[in-house]
Amino acid sequence: MIERKERKPYWRHTKWQMLTSLVPFLVIMVVFPIYAGRLNGFKFLGFPLGYFLACHGLVLIAIITVCVFVNRQDALDHWHGANEDA
Amino acid sequence: MPTRARSQRVNPLLGVYFGIFAASLAGLVILLMIFEQLGVVDSRLRSVMTLGSLALYAAIGVTAYTKLPHDFLLSGRRVPSFYVGLGLAVSALGGTGLVAFTGILFLAGFDGLCLPVGLVTGFVISVLLIAPFLRKFGAPSLPTFLCLRFESNLVRLVAASVVVVPLLLLVVAELRIAQMSIVWLLGLSDGLAVLMAATIVAVTLAAGGTRSLTWSSAAQALTALTTVLLPAAIVAVLMTNLPIPQLSHGPILKSLVRLEEVQAIPVGFADRLAFDLPGQQAQAIVGRYATPFATVGPLAYVLAMLGMMLGLAGSPSLLARSSATSSVYEARKSIGWAVFLSGVVVLTMSAQAVFTRDVLVSQIAGSPTSSLPSGLRALVDMGWAEIVSRAPTLSATGVAFKRDAVLQSLPVLLGFPSSLVNLIVVGVLAAALATAAGSLNQMATILGEDVLGGPVAEPHEPGRRLLVDRGMIAVVAAVGALVAAISSRDPLDLMLWSLAYSAALFPVIMLAIWWKRTSALGALAGLAAGCAVTTLGLLLGAAGLFPLAAPLVPAIGAPAALVATLVVTRLSPNPKRHILEMVRDIRVPGGEPIYDRELRLARQQRQRRT
């Protein structure tokens, strides 16, 4: 169980953790489809690059974002003693 | 990696059980294929496969019987994250998503991506902003969470009435898909098929509520995943020599792009806010596969994706599911599994669509109309495709395909044994039942706990409480079946409407956690404004008086809810001190779930009074 005075720094870290995961992801979500038409001229693994990024790219980045977030946030929990090992 | 001691142990043989289930499923399929080659009638094989799998789901549901409210409402909070993730991934897309998104991708190409990819990204928002905190809170339903967070029974009732709308829409959409699958598999009449689907869902749920839901939908999700991934892998081996269609359909797409240029398939240009994806009736392909924005404008594409994202993140039935995990960390991990599994399914859909288009463009186009290729002839005979052009030779745009049958069409086009086609439809049925059961269970919980059990926050004694909840499952199943039997609306539309409503819930849930000051009045205003604006947008859109299509309605509904909550909260007095303290507690993992604590305090108070 977390100590009372640890709550504030824990929440501050959690907020930054959330923002650093969320903001780049949202930017990518908007940028990839918008430029898909122009990127389609390039090829990657045989896919037109625009299509690859809007489909595979976003899915892969979503998976990576979630995995990294889960691990980082767990490390944060341990750092502040907010983990549930009791 | 940290190791965790679980306070409540889960059955250590669970993996073995589900391994046996998956193996017997694979065995059944191979057995039926052998019987098919031996010449047993197809319809008999179909009924064995359908009834066998349905009986299995119901059996799992019934054996998960429980007398404890803790198990009935929260699955005992001890489900391993993988099984929760399985259920989440399949019910995010649902049977509707499996068939409709594949069809849309095939017919409209790139533009169809915004819906399924948007749904997958919803899990990212969910894990960052909502799901772990709701697990810490530990409430069995969304209105209960809002009621305790804002200490207001009015919020509970208003939230209950707003949350029921997307849940009912989703139940109806999935029952319709289940109905179509059952009609095709067993040859029943429409009404009977809906009745059968709803009965199976109710029987599966009634014994153990959320506990039954968790385990039966894990089995259904396994069935659905196998049946989506397996045929695609077989086709991929034939076409690309690699059994990973998700990554290996690139070269096929490359040659497809070239062929489409050679055949001069027209390229469309959509207006910025246009949104015109294929509907339920048979339709020829639109535009070239990899060329963006032929039917959906660029702005509409991004808005639809963000709308799907918020809709998934605010979806009441999915949020309730990750509360069944054993800790906050496990809840986060369950979303990790969900985003991985649903991502794989979406990439498989993309592969299926590309393979089907390749068959259409390279093998069907150019053959004479008088003697159709055998695969296409079979498809036309089944009613899944129509020849629309009168030209002597077929062109790629001369064949119309039924959107909801494209997923099953590929094995037919390639002349595979019909067991494989049956298998896919059984998988779609499983996904539809899993999603319908999830929403139905949450709806029954809301009606039983929040509407009938409320407005007081002190539940009845366990026996009566479970009787009410079980009764509500029957009632909701009956209502769902009735509406599904009457409605003739495209299931995808219903699903998109449901997502539009849950996107309007998202801001209120998010602010309840991330903004301590959010007041009960603000939440009420947010819920009401979101629901009202969404309803208005959807109704006017359906009547043609409003330019925004259903997937774009969240773009006005969610901001309306957000602004209303912010403004009214600013105008209302600060919340009391103990509420601020509770919100601080929601944000930190560990310790007693807040729902349990509140119930305990309420019980103590009652005892002190008597």
C-alpha cells in the first residue's frame, strides 16, 4: 500500500506517463492517414507505404504503446510503493 | 518481471481445460472434413457443428453456476488477464465487425480501415485513461461507479437510462448477426433463429452471470479467433507460401495495385466530410484498393477513427469486463492482450480483403459472362454475389458482392471444401453470441442493481439480489429478441450508433477520474448533453437533414458532453472533502476496492442504527 505523502509525486509521474504515451499516439493517428496518398508511391514488404502505415503501422504502434505503457507504469508503481504485492 | 501472489487462486488447470477445448474444436473440424469427403450430406454436418458448439458454450455457462453476488457480478475478481483480453478483443469487433468490416475493406479498400483500426486504437485510450482506475474502483456497473463517485442517486438513475441505450443497440445488432448465421447454418425461419440466439445467450448467462460470461465468452472467442485465422492462413499458404497472411499479403497487394491500374478501375475523390461506405445490399467494388479517400473524405476518415476510438473506450460492457481481473496491473495487462488479439484480427481482415480482391481482379475479370468460373458460379447460386453488367466479358466492377458474406466468400471462390465455409459462419456466430452476452449481462446488472436494487446504495440480501439479477437477464434477453425480430436496420448501423452513444459517455467517465472537482451536477449535464446531441445527430442524419454520417456523430456528441461537464462543474460548488479523498484513492492501485469499502461502510452504518 502506498504511503500518503507519496500520493502526490505518484500522481504527477502517472500524469506525465499518460501524456507521453497519449500525445504522440494521437499525432500519429492523425498524420498517417492524411499523408497516406502521398506515401503510397513508396513500397515496404510489397505494401504501398501509405496503406501499410495506416493499417499495420497504427495497429503495431498501438500494441507497442500499450506494452510500453503497462511496463513503465508498473515500474512507476513499484518505485512509489503503489504495487499490489501485499 | 515482478512476481505476484494472488490473494484468490484461480483454477491452475484452466489452461489445460481451454487447451482441451481448442483441440476438440480442431478435431471436430477435421472429423467433419473427413465425413464431407466420405459423402455425408452437408446440411447434417452443419447442424452437428452448430448445435455441438452451442451446447458446449451453454454447458460452460451452466457449470459456472454461483450463489455469491461477488462471483455473479464481478466474476470473483480473479480472472487471469489473458482470458479477459480474449473476451475484450472479440467483443470489441463482435460478429458484426467480423463480417461487415471485412466486407467494407474488400469493397471500399483503404477507406474501410478507419472503422476497425479506430476500434483497436480505442484500447490505447482505455488503458491510459479509464480501465485501470475502474478496476481499482471495482464497481460491477458504470452507473454504480458514477453514483458512488458523485454520491448522488440521481446520477445513478440518469446514467442507467443513458447507458442502457448503447447496450441495447449492440445486443440487437449482434442478435441480428447471430440470426443470419443460424438461418444459414440450420435453415430455420428468421423469428425462430432470433429466439434461439437469445435463448442460448440467456441460458449461458443465467447460472453464473459475469462468471458464466467470462468463461463461455473465452471459449466463444477462441472459436471465433480460430475460424478467422485458420482459413486465412490456409489461403495464405496457397498464395504466398507463408502461413502469416497478416504480414505476407504485401506482394499480392503490389500486383493487385498494378492490375487495377491496367484494368482502369475508376478512382473516386470524396469531399472532405463525405462518408459513404458500402451498405448491406450487394454492391460492386468502389475505387482502387490502396488509394485513399475515394468514398470517405480525409477529415471524415480521421474523425471517424477518433469517434470509434472514444466509442470503444467508453463502451460500458467492455469497461465492466476488465474489472474482473485480479489487480490493477492485471487489468492493464488484459487490455494489452486485447489490443494484440484484436490487432491481429484486423490485419487478418485486411489480408482476407486483399486475397478476395486479387481473386476477383486476376481470375474473374476477363472471363466470359456466358461461362462463369466455378467459384463465382457457386457464389451466385448461394446468393452472395450477383452479376450486374450485361457486357460479354466480366469486368472487376461487373460483379456485386454482399458485404456481410465476403468473409465466407473467399473459400467458396477458391473451391475449398464447404466445411471451411461452415466453420467461418460458426465462428461469426460465436463472436456475435459473445458480444451479445457481454452487453446483455451488463444491461441486466444495471437494471437489477441500479434501477431495481437502487436508488439506495444498500443491496438486498444475496438470495433476493441474485434472483432479481437472473430475472433481469431473462427480461433483457426477451426485449432484445423482440427488438431484433422487429428491426430491419443494417446491424453495422446499429453497432455504429451504439458506439456513438458510448463515445458520448467517455468524457464524463474520464473527467470523473482525472478531474477531482467534477461535480454531480456537471456529470448530469454531461450525460444529458452527450445523449441529447448524439440522438439528435443520429436521427437527423438518418432522416437526411444533417450532413454527418453515424460514425462522425461522436465528433459532436463527445465534445458536447465534455463542454457541458466542464461548464456546469465550474458553476457548481466544490465537492465535499471526502469525495476529493475518494478520487485520490481511485488513482492509486492497491488496497481495498472502493466499491467494497463503500458497501462495508454502509452495512456498518445500518447495523449501528438498528
